[in-house]
Amino acid sequence: MGTMEIITRKDFRRLVEGLLGDYTLYGPVEKEGFPAFARIERFSQLRLSRTPTHLSAKEFLFPPRETLLRFDLKNGDVREVVDAQNQAIIGLHPCDIHAVNLLDRVFSYGTPDRNYLARRKRTVIIGTECTPDEYCFCSSLHTMTVDRGFDLFLHETERGFIVRTGTKRGRRLLERYTSATKAEKADLERLERMVERKEKMFRTRLDAEPSQLPLIYRGADSSPVWDRIGRVCYGCGSCNHVCPTCYCFDVKDDITLDLEDATRYRVWDGCTLEDFAKVAGGHNFRKARSARLRHRFNRKFRYLADRFKGLFCVGCGRCSRTCLVRINISEVTNEIIRETKER
Ligand code: SF4
Ligand code: SF4
């Protein structure tokens, strides 16, 4: 794997139309003037977007609501529900693919999550290049480029696309639908220049290396920043829901009124929501919004780093972009870094 080829724009159209025949296809479309992931049914709907989408594509691998079990209470039968189909997601940016790689680790850890893993196995991932906006800071987290987690990765050029192949499945798709030709030295140099140009475009940067962040966050439990942002936070959960690496869910049961059937399902949850840490008896471990925000930021930069060998922020900027009161994860992190340096 890891080969590099060139395809033309006509090839690209043939590839997308081939995917439309073989898979349920998701990709960016234009929605009210903004790029958004949606089901693609015709090539003309696809708008490869260089700027990030408001919502990530995690819903196609980890749906917001998903049935896990069906109970027949009359007979005492329980049936597992695993709803996975062949699907393809096109237009994931490098940070989004890093996020999928993290979700793969989470859902394989301990007892493997059969629903996620079955869906992931049947999902083709095709990455595309991006341009950072003022919220993106992936270059500071080393997630600006990606080497694995995709079947194909397309870098658009004036002539068409430079294609990197990540899996045998990607190779088969390329051979089946395109007349890819081997990339030449000039194409590889062009790709290097594109990466260098992108690196220079970032307006947002963290003032510390990613490897230092778990320790920096460890020393920031009593930082004044938590009370300050806790006072303005709505506790709305939007930052959790747009985040491509937030994976917390709640499990609930629905029982029919005649008590004959029931389903067990999971729904996305979010650690910034008030009920997230509420337990029996009404006690809430993180009633204050400041405590919930501190928890969320620590989950991204500290708590999960040991268990999963990686930070859980990929620098996509979605949480900052979406927050109505402008709580900005890179600004907060830089403030904590500054406090650490001044101590
Ligand atoms: S940080 Fe912003 S998006 Fe997140 S819960 Fe608070 S107000 Fe909502
Ligand atoms: S924490 Fe914010 S910037 Fe980091 S991955 Fe999640 S949404 Fe993106």
C-alpha cells in the first residue's frame, strides 16, 4: 500500500459514479450556503469542500440513535441488532480521518463494540485535502496530514488528483473505475509544496507541543479559566455533538404499552450537559458548568492520552466554531499553557 497515482477529473467522476452503484455514499453537499455531509445520490450533488463542515461525519459510523437489542417479552427472546451496510464516505479531511482512527481504538478497547466495528468494516473512506480557516489548529497537533485510516486519499491539483492508496479495497476501486497512472517525481514535489503551503496558512497555533499537553493540563485543575468560561457556558452540549472524537452515549429502553416488546438503544450523550454526571438519588458529580468544561478539556488533552496513546483533540476547530458564547478550545489551551509557563 501507500502507492501514489494520478487520476483525471473524468476518472474522479467515474470513481464517484462507481461508488454510487456499489455503496450508500455520503459526502459534502452545499446546505444553505455551507458545506455539510449528506447522502449523495447524484454526482452533481457532491461539492468537495476545502473548508471544514459544521458537523463531522461521525454520525455515519456512530449514529446519534442506534438500536442495540430487541426483546420479545412474551417469549423472553432477546435479539441483537447490528445494522451495518456497505457505505462510503468521501471528503473526510486529514483531521477527520485521525478522529476515525481514534474512534476505532475506542470501540475496539475492552469489549469490542460490535455495532461500530461492523459498520466501520463495511465503510470505504476517501479523504480529500483542505484549507484551514481561523479555527483550525491541526498543524499544532500533528494531524494536518494523515498516513492511514483511509482507503484512498485525493489531493486535487490543476490536472486532476494525486491519489494515495491506503488499502487493498482502495486499490481495487482505483483499478476498477479509473485509468490511474503512476505519479511522477514532479507530482510528488507538487504534493510536498502543497503541504508546505498549507502549513503556512494556519492563523491559530498552540504554544506547546502536543506531547506536553497532558502534563500542562494536569497542572491546570485550579486554573481561574474554568470559572471564567463556566460563567458564560450554556451547558448546551453543542461542542460535544459536533466533535468528531466525542463518543459518549447513554443506553435506554423503550417498552411498548402492552408490555410485549421492548428495544434497547443508545443515544449520544455529552459531558457538558447537566445530566451527564447525575446519578441515582439526584447527586451530580459535575453540577457546575465550570467542572463540566474542565472535564471535557481534560478528556481531550489528558485523561485519554494514556489509555489510547493519543490526544483526543484533532484540531478541527468545530467546537470553537459552533459555540454561541465563543468558548474557544485553542485560546483556552494557550491560556493554560501561558499560566504554566508563568508559574
Ligand atoms: S462550551 Fe459552548 S458549545 Fe459547549 S456547552 Fe458551553 S456554550 Fe455550549
Ligand atoms: S475538541 Fe473541538 S477542536 Fe478538538 S477535535 Fe473536538 S471539536 Fe475538534
